[in-house]
Amino acid sequence: MKKILILTILLIINLQAFEISGTVISDNEKIITSKFMGLIKKVNVKEGDFVKKKQTLYEIDSSNIDSLKNEALFNKQILENSLENIKLNYERYERLYKKDLVSKYDLEQLELKYKNTKSQLNIAKAKVREVLKQYDYLKVKAPNNGLIIKKSIKQGEMAIPTMPALILTDLNSLKIKSSIAESALQVVKVGTKAKVIIESINLQTTGVVSSIIPDTNSMTHSFIIKLSFDKKDKQVYPGMYSKVYLELNDE
């Protein structure tokens, strides 16, 4: 076994280049999900659609938030009315206190009530702002330009936080993913140049090894490599098959 391994390494070293197959992937693929639970009112995209950054992908019905908003506004209005009444009473007690018609204790109790109600009103205002902020989550928008490669939602279904709704892939972050034997690490390094061919779109271009990653399956004794490449003016998509010729003696 050891002799075979040594022979394999020597054969690789003596080659000018060797061929591996690879697949185009995106290094910036995002799972889109919602931050708010609710009924999906409208889906604006389908698989295969190109989208722009901040474009609305789908919308969630606002009924739940409408109820919370009305409740928060109602509570805020009650506290505002209460605070106004307490303020008027306090001013009246203050005038009476100056005439020795009410005790200082009564005046201080009213002052304390005013402060407590004002504090409650500030909390109520913060609650209103919090509820109104949730309206921003009803329109789920694209974080960047890209291609919708998977859609798992339909109009009328429930949007659930953390549950994948769409997958968006960035076509400006494409790489080629392949694997090499452990023995090839003798000659394949980060920075190794390569010739890349994608026959389906008649693309011949250059690439370079950008990363080398151990395979999670240790039994294979192989390493995953990713290559950056020049796609020129071609429309390249994730999933395309490619041939890669690694240049081994480029020094």
C-alpha cells in the first residue's frame, strides 16, 4: 500500500497538469426566512427569477400586528388622558396647598402618582414603537442581488420564523468545487493555477485554487478544493459541470 502511495505521488509530481471534474457553486448562498409569524399574503417571485437588493420577495398579512397596534395605541391614549387629569389635579392641589387648604402629604402623593403615570406612558410609547417596527418585517426583502433557486412557500400558507422560505444565490460569488486525493496535496496548493472548461456554455477560462478544505468524511482521505475563475461574459449558473486542469509545475 505504501509503495502504491509513493508511486502515485511521483506520478502526480511528474505531470504538467492533471484533470479533475468540478461543479459550479455560489460562495454566497442565503436561506431567506421571515422574522414574524403570519399568513403569507403575496409571493412576488418564483424559482429562476433574478432579484435586486431590497426587492420585496413576499409579504405577510398584517392582521396580527394590526390588533397589537390598536391595543398599544389604546393603552397609550388612556395613559395620556390619565396623565393630563393628574397634572390638572396636581396644579389645583398646589394652589390649595399654598392656601393651607390641603396637606403636604396629599400634594406629594399626587406628585408621585404623576411620576408613576408618566413612567407608564413612556413604556406604552415604547411598546407602540416596537409594534410599528414589526410592520417592517411583513415585507421580506432580498439582502443582495441574486437568483432564486428554491421556493418553499405559497400564498395562503403560514410564514414561520426560522423555516426556510426561499434560497437566494449570488451569481457574483461563483466558484468551482471539486475534490482531490490527499496525496495530491504535495503539489496542489492555494494559489495553484488551473484551466477551466465548462462545455455546456462553451467557456474556456483560467482559475486559481482559493481554498483547500478537509473532507468531513475522514474515510475518503480526500480534500475539497474551491477555485475562483473568470466567467468572462458568459452566463454561468450553480450546478454546471466543469473540467479543471490543475497546472502542477507553474514555477
